[in-house]
Amino acid sequence: MNVKLTATQTTVIQSAAARLDGNIEPLPTNLRGGAKTAVIDGLLARDLITKFQHTDHVAYHLTDAAYAVVGRKRNLPAPVTPDAEIEAAVTAAEANWAQDRTDTKPRTRKNSKQAAVVQMLQRPDGTTIRQVMETTGWQAHTVRGTFAGALKKKLGLKIVSEKCTTGERVYRIA
């Protein structure tokens, strides 16, 4: 292939061709700003590199034509052929993980604040937010969040509330 390149473009291609992935970076340290842009644009215009947009950056890799320009072949890793024994082990492990996810229920440690709140909710007379705040040291919004999130959603408990004669709301597990 007869392509006219600058000395810098040739250096960039030769360096990238020596890398396993064919990435043109890191570029020579003296190549900055407009010169860097000119080299990349020139290589893109000649279809010697391709642009890959990753989530957090852009990468440029050599094309087969670029390897041909410098008289090299693309370094391709050997194809991976999974061993039947390994495949069976992976399949078994995935099945176990799937089973574990469906069999487990959220649990509460016996000596935790959450366990204390559950015990308070199980009392025949229930509990108030104020009582839970005094027992746990939590603020009111934390108590309400625990009722809604950890206890109702995660543990699947049915919590009912009613106003008592004092005007305070009493909560209990139904």
C-alpha cells in the first residue's frame, strides 16, 4: 500500500502496531494540542485508525490498512475455547447462585435496633414513633423510613397504624 505519511504519523502507527490492542495511545510526549489533532485527523481521513467511543473516553485503534503500511500483521490473541469441564462448573455455579437468590429471605440480627423495633411492633399494644425514637436514638423520619423500607418492603411485614385516644399514632404488625 502506497500511503504518504508524515514522520510523526509513521511513528504513531509503528508504536501502536507493537501493542497487542493496536491502540495509538500513549502518543509521543511532544505531540500536544493542534499537532495531536492534526495527526489523528490525518490517520482517520486515510482510514488507518478507527475511533471507539467508550463511556468515559475516546480511543483510537489501528485498522488492517495501518498494519499493512508499516509491514506488520495485526496481533490477534489465540481464540479461547472453553473446556467442557469448566463450562459445566460455571453452569452449576450459576444455577446455585440463582437458587440462593430465590431461597433467601431478608434476615434481622437478634441484637440489632431493627430487631428491637420488630419486637416493639409485635407487642399487643404496639408502639409509637416516639417510643421507637427513645429506644433506638433515631429521628422520626428514620423510624418512618424503617417501617416503610426495611420492615414493609424488605421483610414483607404488614404494619398497621391507628390513632389512639391520646392523638398519637400506634403501629403494630398485623
